[in-house]
Amino acid sequence: MTPPRLIVLTGISAAGKTTVGRLLAESFERGAFVEGDQVREMVRTGRIDMTPEPGQQALDQLHLRYRQAAALADSFVAAGFTAVVEDVIIGDGLRDFLAAVRSPLVHLVVLAPETGAVDARERARAKTGYGGEWTVDVLDGMFRADTPRLGLWLDSSGQTPAETVREILDRLPESLLSDPPAVVRTERLLLRQVQDADLPTVVGIQCDPAANEFNTSLPTPAQAAELLAGWLREWAEHGIGYWAIVHAGTGETIGLGGLSVRRIAGEDGFNLYYRFRPSAWGHGYATEMARAALDWAARAAPDRPVLVVTVPENTAAKRVAAKLGMAHIGVTDEYVHKGEPVLALFRRPRPAPGELHTERLWLRRVRRSDLPVVQEIQGDPATNQYKVAPPSSAQVAGQLTEWLESWAEHGIGYWLVIVAETGEVVGIGGLEPHVLGGRPVLNLYYRFRPSAWGRGYAPEMATAAIEWAAGALPDRPVHVATATANDNAIRVAGKLGMARVGRTDEYAIKGLALYRKPLPEPEELHTERLWLHRLGPDELAGFSEIQSDPETNRFNREPATPAAVAELHQRIVEDWARDGISYWAVRLADTGELLGYGGLRHATVDGQPTLNLAYRFRPSAWGQGYAPEMARAAVDWARRARPDLPVSLVTSFDNAASIRVAEKLGFVLVGTTEHGDQGTSALYRDPAITTPEA
């Protein structure tokens, strides 16, 4: 359903406003019509009508009429009607009328037929709109010379009223008073384009010592006049500029501000500026005005950034920037030649991941123009101490090209890492899609200037990257590949909560250590030496190799056949999907070498539900304490997550190694069982988890 709106219909007398207004209101499902003449005629005695040179009483009554008509139309909109209000609202009176409107969606349609058509309509109608000093030519001349060019202007000379209504409806978006933003309404403010007549206000505000606390000098009235002249030129050239900020309740101009087209810090954007009378401080007007400016910019020029430039000591301006969701993106000295100090820059962040912000850092997508600083950082011998030699300038240029291609293809890549407060580039880093071991991952990479080492920038940048990835690409694990001697990178991985998951030879430098944030327990567990991860459907080959080894089957009644091994593997995969727990692949964390399998499966042993602890390792891994290390991690998880289920271990009485593991775990022998394929077996249980007797 179309939201209710207020349509202001204006033009000179006999332009066709009343007939068109009625038909226009009737075209809406819920429409109301407010006729200006009827509001005027509510004054039954003492009425003073307008003339070409009206007195103050006539003007006061005109403004009263405008306020009453606007209030009546607003009340219809508030009740869910689209209200059409018509009157002769021309010259500066148009801004006064619009200032009295409170409805959020306001359209302006100006009927501007030729004077010959107006003469013909005047002669054909019963009432008379002209006489004495008022002629069609006089009023039309004033109308066209003095009325602001806002909204939708229609030459309706050759149209019937129905044709005019059809054109208004077809072009209704053009009549919405938001673009160009010469008049913008907020909850408490009217923002209107500055005019020559605003000069006294501009001088009063711009030259107020209190409003210039952070300026190096106080502007003179002549300089304030030059400022206003420049603002008027910007409106003429760009269709956007600074507003006079009017308090809608009182009509007082309390400040100046808005958007101007600027190139700041190498970016073509809008400068968001404001200055208020001290009496208006502390009421939130700056934030209210600025939000309206940002909203307009987001609709009209979404690719053009809005920036705030302020002295670093101006805490009030910085608070406003923060309320607007802006982030600190460094400093600029480009106004120093005008006597200004180095200024702080604030801007609304671009959509992630092209731009991210942390407490201290601004991360932005690398650009081709960043090549000099990229070469400086990538080619620094100190940042290449784990490589044979630093890359050449040509090689770095090739790296940057690859990074840009990653952004273009995948929508993610490496950022320039910038200190937000100063704008200093301290490093490069981010995420790039790679394939490791046949699986898609996000490679976390960073390199910082030596002068930035030891300040915590790497974990701060990396944390932001990982948090973004967790929300945007949760199915892609984030990996760090680093030289095994790079203690600093390994410490960063530890701070990020990452665990070692082996090595890789898939990069130019072979044998890099791999680190990754563990998957949620129990899908992945880590011990001092081991990496336990959920057994996947693609790991049948390694599982079969261990399960089919005669040495690992010596306590079974029959050797495992390929079909039986495949069936067990499938059951384990299904266990994970159904129960959220089963057997893990057990790998050596340092190398990623597969040592064996083991973990916990739901089972019923002698009629009692239990988590059955089992494992099987390659013979080459025996005698190194891996079984109790894995089993301890499994039991600790069970005690935390499933204290309602006992953990059992079933083993042959001849399996002395397995019995020693049970004893190391503190398990106790509770009897014998026929569970499993080993005949009568010993049943051990974790005494820390007890269940009521049936």
C-alpha cells in the first residue's frame, strides 16, 4: 500500500489548481482536498486580501492562512489520507508554507500555464481572481521571477484537467521534495538552501567568537560574505550546498550546514559541515541535520563518500561523527596553506569487507595506486627474514595484481592496514581464498612495517578479518601458514585461538606450519600434541588402511574385510550427523600426519546407555602416549558436555596396553561384557560419571 503523503499544488489564480486538485485527490484510494480559498473565507470579518504591494496585516493573514491550510492537510495525512492542498503560494511564501508542513512525504506541483491560457480560464469561470492592480501578467511575472524552482513545474496550457492529473501521477516521483535538496524537513528542523537574504545570519554565526573556538582566526564580516557567495555558487554549479538551518517551531535560523562537493584526501566526495549559534548547542540539532544530509547523499549519490573534517581537539564534532556511524580514517594537511591545522578525517565505512574498522585500525581494500607503499613493505628485507630473498619490484607488482584479481573474482582479499588516528599505513593483510588439501579455505596473511611491530596491530587486524569471515563465509575455515621458526606469527595465531593442524607444501615456501581456529567442540579437539577432528566421508582410504592392518586387529575374532570397514566408516559418518559425536581422525598437530582414529560413540552396553570409548592407532604410533592423550581429551569433553552418560571402555583381557590406558584414565573395572567382537571382554567405566541404578 502506498504511504500517505501531502501534495502541495500551487500556481497563480485561474491556473486550474482547484479543479486539478479535486481530481488529483479523488485519484487516491484515500484522498482529501484542502482548498485555499475556503481557508481564506473562514475569516468572515476583518479580512485583508493581498495586493501587489501588501501591508504587514495582509502578509500576516496570508501566513496565518498558509499555517492553517498546512495544519489541516497534515491532520489528514496523519489519519492515513493522501492530502492535496492548493493555494496561490508563490515567491518567498512557498518556503514559509513548506516550513509549516510536518508530514514526512511532501510533494510540490507547480502549475505554470501560459498567460493566454490563464486569461481564457479566468473568463470562463464564475469567480474572479483578478481586478484593480492585479492582472494576469503582473501576477505571472512575480510568480516566475520570485518563486523557488522546487518540485515539479508543469506547463498545463494545452491540457484538460484530467490530462494534467495523469501527468502529475506519472511524474509524481519528480515532485518529491528530496532531490534536489533545496528544502528538507526533519522532526524539528527545516533545512533550506541559503539565500542572499541570509547574509546577516551568516555574519552573525560565522563571526561569533564562541562558534570559532577551534579556528586560528575569527572571520571578518567581509570574509563571511565571501563564504556565502561561494555557497551560492556551489548550489548553482552542483545542485547541493549548505542550508540555513531553521527551527521549525520558532522559525529562527539557528545554524548553517550541509554538504558541499569537495575532493578530500584524494577522494571525490561531500564535505559535511555545520556551525550553530551557541544558544542551539547541546540539543542534538547537528546530529539531526547531519543525518538528513547523509540520508540524501545515500539516495542521490551512493558512490560519493561523505566526510567530516575537524580539528582533533573538537570532541563535540567527533561525538557527532560517531553518532552518525562514521569512523576515523586519518588526518589531512591539505588546508594548512589556508592557515588551518592538520585536521582529522571521519567517514562512514564502506560496505564490508571492502572496508573494516577496529579500535585503532582502518582496513581498506588495496588499490592499484597503492603500489609504492606495497613495494616498500613487501620488499623490506626485515619483513622477509624467513624467505631466501626479498621479492623484486616487478614481483611485488605481480603480487598486487593477483590481490586485485582476488578482490574482483571473490569479493575478498588483502587490505591496506592504516592507523585510523594518523592515517599512517603500517601494513598489509587480510583474507584470500585458497585451496589446501583439496579443500577451500581463507588464507590469513599480513605483513607490517618493522616500526609497527610489537604494538598488537597484527592480532587486531586478524581478529577483524576472522570475525567478518565467521559471519559472511562460515563454511570456509581461516588458515594461517607460517614458517615454523616465525615465533611472532605463531604467538599471533595463539592469541587468535588458533591451533596447529599440520604442515603444507602447497606454497612457494615448503613445510609451512598450518594453524586454524578449531571447529566447535566436539567436532574438533586439540591437545598438547594432537589434533582430533570429525571423521569425514572423504577419509575412507586412511580409515581402511588402519582398520585393515592385521596388527591393529590381533584381539578381534576375525580380520576386518573391506566391506566391513566401509560399513563401519559409514556408520561413524552417520553417527556424527545424527548424534553430534563419534570417532575422530587423530592427527599429529605439528605435521598433520594421520596417526589413528578414536573417540566416543553412543552405545548400549549390557542394557545401559553409554558413551563407548574406542581407538585404533597405526603400529608406528604405538608406545608414544597418543592413546591416553586422545582418550583424556574425549573423557574431559564427556564430563563437561554429557555428564548424564557414563563413559565405558570395552577391551580384551589380553590387551594389556588398552588396560593400562584405562587405568591411566582412572577408569575402574566393573565387570565383564559380551559387547563387541572380542568375546568375553573387560568392562571399564569412568567413575566420575555415575547414573542411577535402574
